[in-house]
Amino acid sequence: MDYLKPADMPAVLERTNYKHTDENFLLPIYEAISNAIYSTQSRWGDDVSSQGQVRVSISTGNFEAVIADNGLGLNKENYAYFLTPFTGYRLKKGGKGFGRFIAFKVFEDIIYTSKFKVENNTVTRVFGFNIYQEPQILDSPLNPPTLPFDQGCVVRYQYPKAEFDKIIESLEGEEIVERTIRYFLPFFLSGDMPDLAITVDGAKFDARSHFAEFFSPEIQQTVDIDLGTETREFRIDITKVKREKLFKEHMALLFADGRIIGTGRKISGKIGNAHFDAPDGSKQIYIASISGDFLDERANTARTEIEATNEEIDAIVDRVTDFILGIESEFVQRHRASQAGGVAKAIVRNPLLRSALNGKSIADYVSNKPMNWKAENFVADLALQRFRDQRNWQKEFEEGLKAPEKLIEMREKIAEQLDEENKDALASYVAHRRSVIELAEAVLGFQDDGKMSLEDVFHDLVHPRHEDSDSTKFYQHNLWLLDERLAFFSYCSSDRTLHGKRRQKGDKVADLVMFDDCSIYREGDKDTVVLIEFKKPGRDDYSYADPKRDPIQQVIETAVKIRSTGRLITKSGRTIAVPDGVRLYAYVVADVEPTLRTVCENHDMHDSWDQKGFYMYHAKKDIFIEVMGYDKLLDDAKKRNAAFFDVLLGELADG
């Protein structure tokens, strides 16, 4: 008869993925403590918390870890289980029967000493354990560890692998104790923990007292959680603790068979807050421990992760988060109000998103979204919802076109939809204009770094330089900043020669030259040409009659050149005739500093009604000239836009 051969444990370990982390270095020690806990529970039963003892001694110099307990010991039955990988006995007790083997991923030398009762006699069993040798059980090892109890078991781990040297150097006693408490949190919470004392480099720590200082559960409940494919029962313990080195943020810890699996899930994002402030000024965080049969079943053999889908884990963590948010209801209310305020501001800037609310108030909409969402998340969500709504509406409309009688029934809905679309589109354009005004104000507030003059930056914002109407779309310029009527001129040339070619000596190049052959500007039957000249913000070195420093003279000379040439050449080579008698308007946009004021006065210009600029009609050259400051230009643009905001966005602000 053939029999299955024993498991090839070296091969199993070789295939076990084991990262060189703090937790994985300590995992063999945790597993030894776990075995010690179960052994004491088996011996002492309900009295384990008062009679059971587990002692851990760690030396970090030449690293050595000794774990001892006063449990049943490795008697005949337990020793047989010890010799059997993946034992069914450990499965019955919630284990995997693999923990003692994982130690070989970290340590080179492992020795056991155990005392147990046979009838009324005490029997001692001492052996070395090495799966890479034959035989794996080594009798009479040198210098075995001493068991400090009359019965139980002690294991000593020595000579850690070199890959863990840096981790050993960084470990501190307090941290080891706190990590151990975290790993066995369910045992501490349930009260089924034997007396656990840990000594690190001579410093002694009482784990139960340490636990009591940090953990006081605010919620202990057994709940059913819908995992999508099934509903399972879980125990949830939630504790509020001071933010320490071990726990730096809100965490959900997953436990299987009484031991933590992995490092836990960070839930600060789901809560929407990194920490809460305690009355004493300290920072506090929530730690949730989650256990249940589902997690016991899904823990992998190496106990490094839960083999469940992301959706299943998310469902568990989301339920835990709901409990925490229920405790912190005042924070939730404040945070949701802040999120709603951010969404309101985003919609003011992007009114087209308003329709995606589908009649909900902003507060109702926000209440069903993640706590860690910021304005950009809400904008993306609303934009996607608007796209879906428009797609569905378009589909419904197209279906209506196939059935005229249905289209008649839909006429009110269609009219309402179009009205809302038009209103939102107009509101979006007005919001865009406000953003442009704010950008223009920011540009004028910059310090000139010499790389690009501020007047050129402002010029590009009004209309791209070196381009014209043939190469610039309506939405690519902001001529309305200067005057609403300019946006609808027939032709605009920006920072280009009048003849459309490369600049030559003597050429006149105005910042903006606009021509219109309709009735926007003209009086009677005269066509209109408008010149715009931008000067550097803050400039104060103007000089009367100086060709390079007299902006009034500059625009007059350019106007004369246009009249004498009688044409403009577009970027595409098209010729635009400028007829005799064309009406010319010229605007100089510059800060009205003292030297510019002097130049204007020397040209006999008049103060504007608001004392913020100058104007004149040059009868001999037949040209109207106005000088305005950047501040006046933007103030006027804001005033023109304000009425639109009051009417179109007032309703949104009220909502």
C-alpha cells in the first residue's frame, strides 16, 4: 500500500513570500506566544487570566528571544502534533499548524525545553529543531533554555538572518510590547489572556497593565455585515487611544484565530480626519479590531494576509468606519458643512455642474459621498453624473423622434431641459469671465522677473499675440475685458505688422488693431478701426513728443499709417480694405503715473469723469484717444459682469 509522503517543509517555506519587515521579524515570536497562550488555556481553562503565565525575554545585542509558559507542555499528544505539519488539531483550535515553521524564515537556531506530567511524574523533553537537517529533531542540544515553571514549554530563537540586522537595531522595548499587544488585541479585549510579562534588555513590562493604560473600548458589538455574496457575523471592538509611535493614524485591524493578520487598514481617509483633539490637548485616534469566522477561514497559511476580495474587506472596513463616525457625530456635521461649502464654490465657478445634483440640495448630495473627498473629487463626480444625465436625455429624445406622439408628450420636458441647459451654459460663461478677471488681477500683481514683460502677459490674456481673427477662435480671446463690443468686431490683429509680413524698419505695430464694417461702433455709414496699446504696469518714464516714450504720439502715428496704407493683411494673406473716412478710436492702457499724466496734459487731453484717465478728440487727425489705467479697466469689467452674477447665480447661492 502506498502512503503520502510528509510535507517537504523547506520547499514550502521557499515558496512562502516573506518580506523583511518589522512585523515579519517579530512574527515567529508572536507565533511562539500564541502557542503559549493556547497551551495555558488548555491547562487552566476559565482560570487562565489568573493562573496562566507567559514570559518573554529578549536581548537585542546578540539577538536572542526566549518564550516560556506554564501550560500543558509537549506531552505525548502535543509532541505528536508538533511533529505533524498542518496538523488537524491546530485547525480545530483555529490555527494553521504552520506557525512554528515560519521561524526558519528569520532564525538559524531553535531549541525547545518542555516539562509535562505523566501520571504523577514530571518528564523533561529537550531538543533542537531544524527542518534543514536530517533528522529535524536534534537530541541533547548544547546549552538548552531553562523552563522557569514546574510545567510548560520554553523555546529559544537565536542567530537571526543578516537581512534583519537593520530592523533589530531599530527595535525598542516599548515598541515591542506595543506591537505584541496590537497583535493579540482580541485576547486582551476578551480577558482570555494569561499573565504576559515581557523583558527587553533587562527592562520589564507588564503587557496587561500596558494594555489597560491605552485601550478602553468604546464599542463592543457583534454585527452582521453584507459582503456582497454573503452576510457574515463579525465582532467589532473600537477603542480611542493617544496617537503614539505604534498607532499614528486611525486603523482597522483584522484578526484571525486571535492574532492580527497583516498590518491593518488605514481608515483616516474614510473618517476624513487624521486625528481628534482630546481635552488635555493630546491627539487621539481610533483603533478598531475586527474578528470572526470569515477572517479565520480566509487567513493565509503564513498569517500575512486575509485572502478575501477588496470588495469584501471594504465592506467590513466601511461598517467599522460608520461606527466611528457615529461616535464623532459633531465632527461629521462640521466636516460635511465644510464639504458642502466647497461644492457650492465649485458650482459657482462651474455652473454647468448644477444640473448633476438632480434636484438634491448640496447638503444631501454631500452626505452620501466619502468623508475624505475634496472639491476636485466632487467636481469629477458631478461632471461624470452630468455626462450620464445628458447621454440618457439624448437617448430619450432620440427615442421620441421615432415616435412623434411620444415627442408631443415630452414637449414640456424638452422645453424645460433646454431652458436649464441654456441657463447653466450662460452661468458657466459668466463664471468663466469672473475667473479671467481674477487672473488678470493676479497678473498685474506679479513682480516682473525679466523673462516676459507683464504687459505682454496681460496682452496674451486679452488676445494671443502674433495671431489674428483668422487663427483665433472666439473662446480663445477675452476682448470683452476692454469693451463688450470689441468681442464682435469683424477682424482683430494682435501684435502684428499692418502688411502681415515680418517687421521691417519703420513699421508700425500696434498691440491690437481691430476693424469692423458693421454698426457696432460706427456712426452713420462710417466703418471703424480701434487701436489698443498696452504699456508696462507701474511704468513712470514717459516723455512728451518722444517717439519711444510718448504713447499718445505712438497711436497717432499708427492711425495715420493705417489711413495712408488703406488696408490690413490677415495672417492667412487675406486683404481687408480700410476705406477713406474710417472712424478711428485709440486706447492706451497704462497706469496713470505722474509722467504719463504730464504727457496727457501736454496733449491737451481732458480728465475722464471719474478722474481715472484722460480722453481727447484729435480733430486734425480725426481720431478719438482715451487713456485708461489697468485698475479702471478691471473695475469696469467687474461691474459689467456683476449684474450677470446677481441674476444667474443668486438662485444657486440661495440653494
